[in-house]
Amino acid sequence: MNITTPKVAALPTIRRLPHYLRILKELRNNGEQLVSGTFLAQRMQCEPIQVRKDLAATGTIGRPRIGFDIVSAINSIELFLGWDNTHDAFLIGAGSLGSAILGYDGFAQHNLNIVAAFDTDSKKVGNRIHGKEVFALDKISDLASRLHVHIGILTVPALAAQTVTDYLINCNIKGIWNFSPIKLTVPSDVIVQYEDLSSGLAVLCRRINAIVN
């Protein structure tokens, strides 16, 4: 398999790469060393040419009639996504959703380490949720500086989201994974990734209605 310089990838390609990664790791764990583009296309429910384009974006090029080297493809995808290094993060909002995220152990597979949680509720501060200590919100600045954390996972109510975001920016947080149902205003050097659960539910319900009605 040839490895070329990674290209700039479109957002749909980036969203598909974790799915490739899961398939490739499953094959690796089963003792496989090579995989065909056709097999990956069948598992991804897309065309083989899409597989070649997606993996080429990470610098991975398969060999005709041989396929892709699985270990090399995994390494290339993880390097492209920045998952070859551990990223520390803070979670802000230790409610039901925040607690569920703290309890999800799949992030470790992608080298995301949630260092601590933060909340304004004095009843939660000082407790541990799934092994992570909950601190008062005003402790973020000091801990972010000492631990060099630049990612914040936002699971606060919509009314508090912008205020908390402003505070995070002042604490030098550069990436915000936003689960709050609100669009945030941030400077150009801060990246926001939105996970709007209500939008996903709306799409699901609309598609179900189209089938059953």
C-alpha cells in the first residue's frame, strides 16, 4: 500500500472516517492484514470509488487486486484525525447528559480524556461522577492553565450556554463541543462543533413519518 501526503478533506469524508476506523480495527482484532475496497464499500453502504477517495484524503492508497493494509490504514486515519495523541478536555454541565457523557468509555479509543467536570450546582461540586471530580465553574481558569486543556464539552442549558462559552474563551479554551441547543458566538480562533440532538430527532421523526404514512 502506498501512503501519500494527506489532502484537505470535505466534512462528509471526515464524518465517515471514524466508521472506517471501527471496521478496520474489528478486522485487525480478527487477525486480518488486508482488506479490499469492495468489502469496505459494502460495510459502509457506499461505492468503492467513495472508499478510495475517503482513504486517499488521509494519505492511504490501496494496491490493485490486493487492497489496503489494515494497520497502515488505521495509523493514517488516526494521524489525520489527530487521534494519535491524547486530547484532554473539560466537561461543563454535570447534569443528566453530562453525566452520561462522563460515563461513556468509548472516548478513550480516540484518545479523548475528560479530565474533570464543572458545574454551578453546589450539591454536585466536590462529588465524583464515573470517577471524574466535579469542580466549581470558577476553577476552570486555573486548571486549564496548569493542565494545558484547550477543549470544552458543553452540556449546559441553552440560557447559560453563551455566558459559559464566553468564560471558557477567557480561559483560553480553543475548541468547544457543544451539546447545548443554541448557536454560539465565538471569535475566529475558537472552533465549535455542534451536536444538536433535537435536529437529529427531527430528521428521524420526519423519515419515519414518510415511511408509515
